[in-house]
Amino acid sequence: MVKNAAFVFIKPHAVTEKTKVLVAEGLEAAGMKITAQGSISAKEIDEKQLIDQHYYAIASKATLLKPIDLNVPAEKFEAQFGISWKAANEQGKCYNAIDACEKLGIDAEGLDELWGKTKKAKKMIKFGGGFYCGEVKPGMYVFNGFFMSMRSKFVTEGVSIYYYTVEWDSKKCSWADFRAQVLGPTDPETAPADSLRGKIFSDWESLGLKAKPDVGDNGVHASASPFEALAERMNWLSASLETDPFGAALLSAGIPQETIKAWSVDPQVTFGPTSIKQSLFDSFEDVDAPYNLALAQMVAAGSPGAKAAVTEKKGISLKLPLAFAAGALLGYVIAKA
């Protein structure tokens, strides 16, 4: 049975030798096996756009794509700003966040300050989760201006992240407990005292941190699901699907490589007998590896109208109908009972 395997990293603000020891000891005490660890510098993070890929849903609007390539609701844009989406683009008035910094001659901190004023002046619109546009200057429309400040924490010269890849038996610790009890919730002030975030919050001064952790700078990150962990290993460590245990399991289950790679940027997916539509990462959140594998088969099978996900392996056509995936889910639930 495939094991749970997560990608964990200490955020730049908390990378100290004492924090590295605390995190490693905390993971091992919880029954996790550390299979690899190391440092990734700001220079590499910046050049390879690793943090942009990590926060793809947000960063795609801020750094990776140009405004013309975004799926902007034209009617909402015009209703907010009084100019059509088409005209705004034709007149060169639309910028992603990184281009806006260059145009205005400001850094991430400067754009963040401008973004805050724009929000306060209510010259901003939210098109969806992590999808904003603000008129930061008269006739200048910027997408996801807040991201540059987030990004700067990872790409400022001299900083780094320190990562761990870990694996464990899901029977000994569920993924939900790994996140809630071992890692701790997003707000470190509310985290269990013996969780990683809880310990970093209470001991931040003795660990050598410059400021008390908060919701944004909460010490440490960990994958929200086995699939998200795979996507993070592929991004941060250039892991291959064929050699990664969970990636290989997905391929063996008949899910095509191109599908897995498309899923790694958290698209909206539709699946199940009642046609559930939601974020792929949300669909897989907090489930153990065997269950995640079965869920992935169900998602790959698609909506009720899709008969099967088909792939070729060693010349044999493998069909994975929705009923098969449902059976796998039921089997997993019975095994966990």
C-alpha cells in the first residue's frame, strides 16, 4: 500500500539552525521518516519561479501570465472601472503585478502600499478566489498586486527555505492529524502547544527569529494532501512522476501523465454521480494516500457522461470507469473502519 508522503519546508523568516533541529525532531517524534532534506536559495527560487508555481492560482495573475491571457469577466470589469475590458487592453492600461512594479519604478513594498490604498479607496474588484484587479493609478489596472509582497519574502537576497520530504504509515497517523496536530493550523497562536507551528510561535525568540510568527509568517509549510505533496515535489525538487512513489501509483492506476501535470496547478474539476465541481486540491485535502488515489481515479473518470479514463500500459488498454473508482473508495473506507 502506498504510504503518505509530504513536502515540508521552513519558511524564510524562520530558517535558523535551531528551527531546523526543532522541525526535524518534531517530525521524527510523530513517527515520520525524513527521506531527504536540504536548502533552496532565494536566487534559485527567483530564477526558476518556484514560489510562483507554488502559489500558481494567485501568481498566474500576478507574474506568470499577461492580463490579456486571463479569463476576466468583461461585464464586471466595465461595471467597476467604467471602461470596457477590450478597450483597457487595447490602450495598454492593464498590467500584472510584476510589470506594474517595473512601469512605476517601485519594489514589492511600494506596490503593496499602493495596493492597500487602492483597496481602502474601494477601487478594486474581486473576480474570484485569489483573483483581484485594482486601479492603482488613474487608468492603470493591476492584477493581484498583493502577491509581490508575498513573493519578496522568498526571493530577497540572502534568504532561503529549508525542506524535508517525509513519509509515514497512514494507519499510524492520518493526513488530517498530520496537519492539525503535527503541523498545526494556519494561525500559529491557536496551534497546539506541541505542534511545529505552536512550538515556533512560543519559542520564536530563543529560536533566533526576528519577529513573532503570525498567520502569513507561521514558521513552516506542509502539503495539504498526498497529491499536493506530489505537485510540490515536482515543482521544488524536479521530481519525476515515474520515480516518485505516489506519482508512479497514479500512473499505474491508469491516470495519464498529461492529466497529472495539468492537475498540478489546481484546476477546477467536475466529477462524481452528482457532478461536483470544485478545486482539485480542495477535493483531495486531508485524505490519506490510498483514498487520494481512489479519488483521483474518480476525478479522472469525470462526470457521469464520461465512461472511463483510458491509458495504454505495456500495450494493454486499462479502463477505469467511475464504478471502479467508487469501489476503491468503498474498499478504503471499510479497511479504515
